[in-house]
Amino acid sequence: MSHATQALSYLKDHHAQYLEELQAFLRLPSISALSDYKSAVKDTAIWLKERLHQAGMVVSRVDETEGNPIVYAETDQDPTKPTILVYGHYDVQPVDPLDQWTHPPFTPTITDNILYARGASDDKGQVYMQLIAAEAWMKTGTLPVNLKFLFEGEEEIGSIHLDDYIRSHQDQLHADVAVISDTPMFADGVPAVCYGLRGLAALEVHIEGPRQDLHSGVFGGAVANPAHVLAQILASLHDSEGRVTVPGFYDAVDTLSATERENFGSLPFDATEFLASTGSPALYGESGYTTLERIWTRPTLEVNGMWSGFIGEGRKTIIPQSAHAKISCRLVPHQDPDDILDRVEEYLRQQCPPTVRLRIERGEGAPGSVTPLDHPATQAAVQAIRDIYHKEAAYIRMGGSIPVVVTFDTVLHIPTVLLGFALPNENFHAPNEHFHLDNFYKGAETVATLWHYLGERAES
């Protein structure tokens, strides 16, 4: 029996133990966004550190930051083997609205082989899946790779202190490739390797007119209404084909290859079902692209919020003193966030008339990322999926952002394999979050198999 087969057998033989331990992990209310749960976040970090030690890590510790702690662990480091950096997060989202939960969010409940709890799929279940995949190897033989684990407690609040930690621990975190299990499969029964993420650039727009709200009967028609001006500017940001009108916005955007378009077109995507999930009356987007192409490979500019004037009950006939909007851009690889913000800001200034004052506050930004499909680590993940699920992996991108992937690329100079096993409809960030246990167990087996293929490819 090969070492890989022994590791898989060990995982299967310990299903009951692992399920019990995962539920203990999920009972810890590690909500990073709420200060009342700070001690619970710390307790969760300690629990995870101790469980990593129990699994056989030679190093397992809690590193304090100015915010929530980072848990770091590593196996024996053999210089002849490739080194894999495993990232995940142990913090979870708040549980509001509580009355929409079928079961208490921190009382793990199993129904029809589905585990319900906050953090079940995002990301405690997938973090624990990575841990037991490593333990199975260490309990049955010798790991074919070196493993380093980096688990943070601030992902749900923007990973505030993670970049500084990575920059100050570059030697410790040196690796050949990173693996993250914090992404979904494409659909039920369709395991996937995600090779691309969009980036982000954000800003706030403030239009200011008179020094105070004015009576619309006395001043209406004599001074510009900031709400009208803002609405006109925002409306000008897109043309009738759904394209962003900011000059140069698309200059760095790669042309989508015929191969990628063919791959996306072959996926079992149901546009009608997708539309129904949104509750919108019809789909919309940039002309010339399918829905998957729009959300995975095209940049966007969205108005996230607008506010101005009187919005209370009844009527107050005024010209508001100011109007405001929050804007974010989803960026594709090779678009630079600072460059995009420069271009958007310049366009807004050009569109703003002299009858009002414009103030812009620039926010956060992070570029998109892409890992080549032919990278050995990507292909090792594809082979691992083939072995465990007995089907070909779907190649997908994601419309969202995982900023740490960019940090791994720019600071540690390593690519990232995104290999997640949650399903898109498992309610992460919403009431009744859950994780299908079949994918939890198969995910652990796939990750254990990935270690085998990464070690094997390094030897060849």
C-alpha cells in the first residue's frame, strides 16, 4: 500500500473523530468584526494552535499582532522537498439577522449530511480540512512536501495586519507555492481549480453646493442641486452598451482567449437560475460577453451607495447642501489600482460643473491575479481532483478578491493554487451557513492527494 493510499485510509477511518472536532471548532464564536468577541477570537486561535501541535507540527504557535493573533505552524522542513504555504482564516462573520437561523449559529447541527454553523464553509471547515489532510500523512508515513500553515483572525475585517506580518516574516514564510481553500466549487458535483481573481479599487465622491440646505421655492432654479449633479455624473460613467466611459479604463485589460471562452462555455451554467437567484427582472452587462465572462474576466465600476438631502417621512422641499456616493471598481489582472483611481478621479473632475464643489476620497486598492493553467501546482491540483472525484476539474475564475494572493505574489514571489470545496449556495456571510460533509471529506482527501502530486512533480 502506497503512502498516499495509507493517508487516505487514515482520513476515512477517522471520519467520526474529525466531525466531532470540527464541531468543537465551530462552537467557538470567533467574530472578528465585533469587539465583544475579542476573547473568543483569541480562544479560537489557541484551540487551533493546540490542534496543529496534536497533528504533529514541529512548530505551532500563536503570534500576536496589534489586532487579532495569527496562528503559524510547520512540519519538519526537508530542503530536498518542495515547500507549500497553506493559508486560511479562523475568524467568521457576524450572525445577524439571528432570527433567520434555523439553528443557533454556534451550535453545529447536522441535517441530511449537511453541517450547519457559522464558519462551516467560510472558512473553518476548509481550514480544518487542510489540517487533517496533513495529519493523515504524518500519522501514516512521511509527508512528500514541507508544509507551513498561516491562519489569520482578521480576514472578515480586511486582513488589517496580515500584510505587515508577511513582510516582516518573509524568511519564515518562504515557500514554492501557496494553497488556499477559501473558494467554492463551481457547482454541486463540479469540483474546480480557481486560477484568477479580480482586484479592487474604491473611492467616495462628495458634491457640495450651498453652505446649508436651501428652500426649494426661494432658491430652486437659481442654484445647482448637488443631488442632480451627482446623478448626472454617475449616469455618465457607463454607455448604452454597459461599458465604462472613463478614458483608458480598459487599456491594460487582456483579450479573453478563445480557449478560455470555450472553457467557460462548457461549464454547466444556467443563466435563468442565476437570474432567479438575484431577484432582478433581467440580466445586464457589457455587450459582447457572456455572464460568466463579465463577472470573471471583465472590469466593472459600480455605485455601492448614494445619499443626499431629506429622506425622512413626509415632505421637506429643499435643495440639499451636498450629495455623496461610494464607488468601487472590480479590476482584472494587469490593471493597476492607483492608475484606475487616477483615471476615474480625472474623469469625475472633468464632468463636474463649476456650480458645485467636488471632493474625492480615495480608498483601498488591490490588483487582480492569475495563475497560469499550465503551472505544475495547478496541474497537480487537477490530477488530485481527478483521483478523488473521478471527473475532470473545472477551470474557473472568481469575480471577487482575495488580497493575500497578491501579497504572496508581490512579497513572497510565489503563485497560489485556489482549491476550495464549499458550494456557491452554502450561505457564507448569511444565515444558515452550511457545508456538505461529502465535500468536507472528499476535500480533505483531495488536499492529501495534492501533497502527493506536488512532491512527485518536484522529484521528476
